[in-house]
Amino acid sequence: MNLGSEQEKQIITQLQSLFHRAVASVDPANCLPPFLPPVPKGRTLVVAAGKAAASMARATENAWPNDAPLSGIALTRYGHGMACERIEVIEAAHPVPDNRGYEAAQRIVSQVAELGRDDLLLFLVSGGGSALLSLPAPGISLEEKKQINRALLMSGAPIGEMNVVRKHLSSIKGGRLAKIAQPAQVVTLGISDVPFDDPGTIASGPTVSDTSTIKDTIKLLNQYQIDVPDRIEEHLATPGAETPKPGDPAFANTAFHMIAKPADMLDTVVRHCRESGHDVETLGADIEGEAREVARAHAALALKRRTNNRPGYILSGGETTVTVDAGKPTGKGGRNVEYLLALTIALNGASGVYALAADTDGIDGSQDNAGAIITPDTLARAHKKGIDPQAMLDGHDAYNFFKSLGDLVTTGPTRTNVNDFRAIAIT
């Protein structure tokens, strides 16, 4: 990054430091152990699913008594694994599932079905678990499930709506894993990556009851104009497609504890900034909406603070969406870089405004970056290189925009996941 002064370098360093502080605040090694249940009379089977699965499994191993039985499977995204001693770590594809995830889900169901009344299923769930735990309902092929998943990802649907569909096409989601585990005790420890922290939305809620219906699923598929294979239509026409609802006996011996959530992350950073003497405006940890529209609204807030000579930070979290037009070629993107490119255009080179946006899991979309950084001269540097920012935004090619400027933020997998962190600095 070609910064023009020591002051600018310092601002960028501060933004990066805020992001690292955000991630550290929701590290499973710190936030998981206090929520572990007592050792049961029988054995403990750990099933972990999501981008934080391996780190949650390791935190469990480190805190679990050495003489107490402990085994299981942690299913995580490629590159997000870490060594465990008693729990097997398996890496699979995300956001579109693959055979490794499918086979691991089959093994998980087989092991959970063997649990008895004195046993414990300790389910460790984090964002990404829905795509990883891909076990289609009977009669639906993995390829058909992948087809629907790709269409949902391109539709612009918020995560909660995508997971309504996923639940009704699954043998494991929407409370079905808890049903399989009967009569064992089921304790779920969750890291939330969804706005408003709905346990039924995190990884499509394999161990919690579901209030959505088949009717909701069909409505969403129609709303987003998603072509549905014949076998999926046939499945949705059967009562077996319905998920277990509140009051189902499957949930009589279950408990759910949220061990980390976006608000915890944002509160930690807000508190640090204020203790350091900075004026902080927080927009909350549950922001949803189209990335570029959210960016325009945030740019207006930043410009207003700049006009009023009010330096400080504007902080926010949540999960925006990117809608891709079907049939049109697209570049490489991610919701955070799309947000930042739209923010850059809306700010139009305004002096004294900097910003960072990054995913706390270390991966923005399906690329190798967590996010990116913008500076007051981002537009000018792009134009000097002959890059058309609006054309790049229209083509959803924000990754290559920031890569060409050397402004990507690359951390590698963080092995936690509480959604996105955004910080705008006004000097």
C-alpha cells in the first residue's frame, strides 16, 4: 500500500489493529471452556461443524478431563483445520458442498444414532456449518443440492432465508440431528455469524426446533426464481420434508448456549476505542442488505461527520449480500470488498476518510483475502492505473480492483466466525 505520510500509515495500522482485536475477542480458546457441560455418566461424542469447528474442538479437548471419554468429528472448511488429539478433523468444501462433506455427514449421523441415554452429544456449531454438513434428504442427490445452493448464493437472499430452504432439503438440519440423537443428552455451543443470533439460522440449526415451513421454502424458491429439479419438487410435496417444530419430544433433553456473537465482538472494539479517547458511532452488529446500498448509507454518515469536523470511528457488523445477475459474467468478489468499492465511489475522494471491512473468519466470499482497506486516494490511484471503479463494481470484480492497488487485507483462516467487521475512520 502506497501511503503518503506517517500519519496515514498510523491510521491504517490502527484499523488493522481494531480488526485483529475483534477477531481475538471471539477466539474459542477463550470463550468456549466456561460453557462446557459436566462429564456425563456415559461417553461424550463431539460433533463440530463450521469454520470454527477445529478450534472449538481443540478448546474442548484442552478443557476436558483426560480420564473422561471423548471422541468425535470436527468438520470444517479447507484450510481451517488444526491438530486435535481425540477428535478427528475433516476438511471439506464451502460454500458449495462436496463429497468429503457429504461422506463426513454420513459418518456423523451413524455415530450420533448409536448414542444411548447416559451419553452426551456435544455439538459445536459455527458459521459455514450449513454447507459443510451436507446430507440431502432421501431421494435428493448431492448434485441437486449443490445446484440449489449455488442459485441461493447468487440470488442475494439473506442467510436466514437461504437456510430455510436448506433445512427442508436436508436429513440433518432444522433440528433433525437432535432427533437422531435421542435419547442422549444434547448440548450445543454456538458461535453466531448471523444477524440477531437466531440459533435456528446458525448452520441451519441441526439441534434446535424450526418454525419455518415447507410453504415458506416454496415461497422463497419462487421469490428468487430458482429452478427446482423434479425430485426436489416431489420431496417438498411430502410431509417428510417438514422439520421438527417447537414442542417436539426430540428437544426435551437439549440445551443451547451462545458462546460468542457479533455484538460481543463489536462491543469489545467500541469499548477499546472509547477507552482510548476516540469518538465512536456504532451502527450495530446486525446490519443486513445489499452491500453497495449499505456502503452508500455509510458514506453519507462519514461525509456528514467530516463536514461537521467530528473525527472518530463509525463501527458496524452484520452480513450484507451481493446479488449477481443470472447469465451475466462476473469477476472475483466478496461482500466486504464490494462494500468497500461502493464506499470508495460514494466518498469520491473525500479527504480524511479511511475504512476497513473484513470477514472475521479471514475469508471474504471464496477468495484468499479477509477484506480490504480504502484511503482518500484510492480512486485517484485506480484512475492512474487506468482502472474504471464503476465498471469493476458493476462486474462484481472488487477483489481484482483492490488486488491491483495492493490494498487487500489477507490474514488466512482465523478459525472463528462472527460475520463482518467494518470500521470507518474520520480524521
